Amino acid sequence: MVLVGSDYAFYSGDVNDDGFVDGADGLLIDNDAFNFVSGYVVTDLNCDGTVDGSDAVFADNNAFAFIGIVRP
């Protein structure tokens, strides 16, 4: 989680649920965007009903920031 203003938000982009946002997640998003996938799918990160470049931005930015799960 991250503090955004006065609210807390979750990071997104880990579409393959391996605990890290990385290139593998970006690859899944790119493949779905290329195939014009739409509907309720895990690769639609901004929840607009279609997988496109705007979804890849979330994964790319969080992969660049090395976002991952930290467990005790």
C-alpha cells in the first residue's frame, strides 16, 4: 500500500500473481492488448473494460519501481 494524499491505495500490475510486478506481467498485458481482449480480465488494470496501452503504463511504472510483496 502507498499513501496518496490522505488515502491509502494498493499497487497494481501483478497480473500473474507471482508477487512481483515485472516484465512477465507486461508481456501478458501486451499480448491481451494485441488481441483486443475486453471484459472482466485480470490484465485490465484500469477497469475500463478493454486491455490496451493505458493498462501497460501501470505495470511498466510499478515494474520500474521494483514493486513486490514483502512478507514477514
